[in-house]
Amino acid sequence: MIAFEARHRQGNSPQAIALQAPSNSPRTNRRSRRPVRQARLKLPRPLLYPLRLLIVGVGVSACIGTILSAANLRSVPTVTPPDNVTSQQLLSEQVTPPPAPEPLPLKTPLTQLAETTQAAIAADSTLDASLLFVDLDTGEYLDVAGDRPLSAASTIKIPILVAFFEAVDSGKVNLDDSLTLTQEVIGGGSGGMQYKTPGSTYTALYTATEMSVNSDNTATNMITELLGGNAVLNAKFQQWGMTQTQLNNPLPDLEGTNLTSAKDLAHLLARVNQGEILSVRSRDRLFRIMGDTSNDRLLPQSLGQGADIVHKTGDIGSIIGDAGIVDLPNGKRYVAAIFVERPYNDPKGKELLHKISRQFYDHMAKKEIIQAPSQPAAPETAPAPTP
């Protein structure tokens, strides 16, 4: 009795069930299947057929939708770029902003005046000229070989002066920075700083003023060094669109290796005039400096009474040049840039320059008064400090 109860208790435990040998009797098989038997959900027959139809309908709808989507994709037109256009070019075209307005709009060529000018140049085979004069209000212009590269002489100091004031605006240079004169930057020719003792110090503004007003070559070399040298300045000129302008050698450049064009200088002055590149204060200071240019033997000699000019000259004997902005008593304003190539120091070169310039001035003086575009006013600034 005791042994049977023990076997009975073991047979009811999971361990005992696992250790028992399988039995061939039907009753034993039914007991072993009951623990793992799972109940199945049986839907009423009236609901079973609608459910099956719903499943089939969803599947058919999905197939039809896929087929229709594929057909629509095939029908969408595609844009194929030309074979010679790369993806990089397409991307650059998408992000490239529209071009900026032309600072010096050349709208109407003065054909008759151009013919008169060309005849005056051709009258003397020993002379040649390159020029661009533009009415800043109307866009009328006189262009004779204005984009021809030639020796810049001291007109190269115009873009250097603009670069100086741009550096002031950006905070890279302060007007009262102290510059030391070294033997390496001393240059002959024009200017009195070449006679100063090396080690002398001058403010940056004084040095830049001497570079322009008295065309001081030593001052020019000092400013060039301050701004980073020829390569830095040449990159700046290219950035401004001065494609023919290049500073190759220190001043004086008697061999004429420093280059520019009448068009480059005219475009630069026009951009500065309309408030580009420089701040209003720096622009006005630059124009005051250029208004004090000591050499008045070129463009100023061809102006009428009451006209004002800011300009910078250049002269290396074989070529003379002048570029600036002229204000007439009738309210008109024009930009002028002209070079004359001549036999060394031949006075006929100046005569031709005066004649061409006077003809354009007279053309502008006959025009009715037109209100010039307003320029933002700048606060009064102190005069240039002395060393």
C-alpha cells in the first residue's frame, strides 16, 4: 500500500511523467496529449465566408494599386541634361545667384564723337591713345581701345589706395598704425619720403596720402608691403573685375611692367562712386585724397570753369595717363580714364590728351541738368594726420 501511494504521487509529478516509458494503451496516449492540446477558434459558418472574401479583396486591391503606380511612373516625363553637362554644373547653375547690376552701364556709344576722336589720334602716327569716358547718369560712353592692357605708371596707385581703405573697413589696418621706413622699400622718382632716414615712422593714413597726392613711390612700396605684397593685391584686383591690372614690380616702374587698362580704372572708380567695395566714410576720404592730387597737368587742364575732379595721374615718359571722376557745374558727372603713348616726353602727347578730354567735357556741358543719383552722406572726419 505504501509502495503504491508512492508510485501514485510520483506519477502525478511532472518529473515522473517525463521518466515514464510510453505506453501502447489508448488511454495512456490520450493522457499524454492533453497537456499540449491547443484550443482552436471556430467562427460561426455565416461569418467565415465574408471574412475570406474580404481578405481576397484586399489582396486584389493591393495588386491593382501597384500596377497603376508603375504605369503612372512610366508616364511622367523626365528631363535629361545634355551630354556635355555634368551634375556638378547643373548644381552650380541652381545655386548661382543672379549677376550683380553693372556698376558702369555702357548703354549708348557716342559714335560721332568716337569718329572725331579716332581721327585726332590717327593725325599723328607717333601717338596712340586708349580711353573710356562714361556719363554716369545716362550710360553714354566714348570708348577707343579702352580694354587694351598697357603700362599703368602711377595710375596703379588708384587700386592700391582702394585696397588700403578696404583693409581699413575690414579692420585689418588702422589709420593710425605706425609704419617704419626701411631701406628695402625706398624707391626713386617722385616723392620725398625716399630722402628720409630709414627707421623713421609714419602713420598708415599719412603714407597712403603721400602715395596718392604726391605720387610718392616709397610710400607706395610701404603700403604694398602693409597689404601683403603683389600677389595679395593682384588677387584683389581680379576679384574686383580688373582683368588687365597687375602689379609686378616695386615703384618706380620705369620699364612699364605694371599693367592696367582705361576700362579697368573706369569701372573701379564707378564702383567706388556708387558705394561698392568701400564704406561711405572710406569712399569720401579716398575722394578727398584724390581731389588733392598735386599734378594737375593732364585731365584738369581740359575742364571748364567750375568743374571739379578727383583723379590720379601717371607718367613714365613714354606713356602718360590720368583717371578720375568729373563733376560739372550743370550737375552732370562722368568717369574718365585715358592713356597716351608717345615718344619719350613728347609734349604732343599731352596736347592729344587735352583735346580728347575737352571734346567729351564739351559734350557733357551741353546737356540739360539731370539730378544725379543721391549718394549717402558721410560724417565729417578729421584731416590726415602728419607723421
